[in-house]
Amino acid sequence: MALPSNVVHDALEEYGVTMDSIKWDNVQNRITVEMSYKLLHFTIDLEHDELELQLPQLDESTSIAEAYQLRFGSRLDESVPEGSYSGATSVFGQSVKGMAAFSSAAGTLDFSVSGAISLACDDEPYTYDGSGSISLTNEDVAGDCLHDSLEAYDATIDEVSYDAASNSVTVVVDAFLSISLTLQHVDGHGLPIILDQE
């Protein structure tokens, strides 16, 4: 242990301890460390500790809901909105499209609507009550993207809700008439993710 920049060397030197030897016994799968401190000599035996790793057994018959419960320890219907959701509807023949991308860790979402009204706001803070209701924190705060975009159309968001069973988000916008958008969860390529729940 003669390397002055070595962390072990520095720690031993600080306490005046000398490491005499480190030996591995491949028969007993044990490491023996011999050290000295002034006139004292001592030995530390490190036994191998078997670590049992319990992995869930999955096969082609395991549904997404079952796999989710095995992996995260909770039912899918106790989950939160996460990732991207998109959908469209038609109002008097005009297409209205919506998109929401949730980050539950950050507590923010990116939200956009195009068609009868057009808005795009990123990093909007939100809260989720765990039973389906999503509140957009800054909807009534002047200067916030969502507030100002809605005000430009004299519009309001009447409802944002999450259905865990179908992993979908419903947004109801009131802009001279009520527009209801159901946004389905999509993967990174914009393709719907179908949940196989029995």
C-alpha cells in the first residue's frame, strides 16, 4: 500500500495502521485480512454472504397489469399518469387534437391543443389526487403560459381526469362550447399502448 494517492493507503496512514496481507481462500470462499497497529496484530475474516435474488416469473400469458404489480408492488389501477398521451375529436367538422406528456417525478406536464383553439405549454405544474382528478396548478396565474393561452380564447379548462383502468386522460375545455378530448397513452413512436387487463 505504498501509493500516496491511494484512498486505502491514506486512510491506513491516518490511523497508523499497516495492512500486512489480504488472502482469499477459494475452498471456503472467504477473505482474510491481516493488519497491524503498533505492537498489535489482528485478523479479520470476511465470510461470503449468499444473496438471494427473487425475480418474478413472467411468461407470454402474463398481462401488463400483472407484470406491473409484480414489478412495482401495486396494482395498475393505483398508478399515476406517466408518459405521453394523445387523442383527437371533431367539433362541427373541425379536428381538435390534444397531447399531454406527464412527468410524475417532476410534477409537471407538457400540454398542447390544436384546432378550434391552439395552445402549447411546457413544464406546467400539476397535482394528482390519486383518485382520478388532476389539477393544473397555474391555470389561474396571470403570466403563466396556460393561463395566458386560455385567456386569449376566453376559454377555461373545466376538467382534467385520469382513468387508471384504461390509462387515459380526459380533458374538457370550455371555449364557446365544451370540447372533450380523451387522450390515450402512447409509446415513444406515438402508437397507442393497449393494456391487457382481465
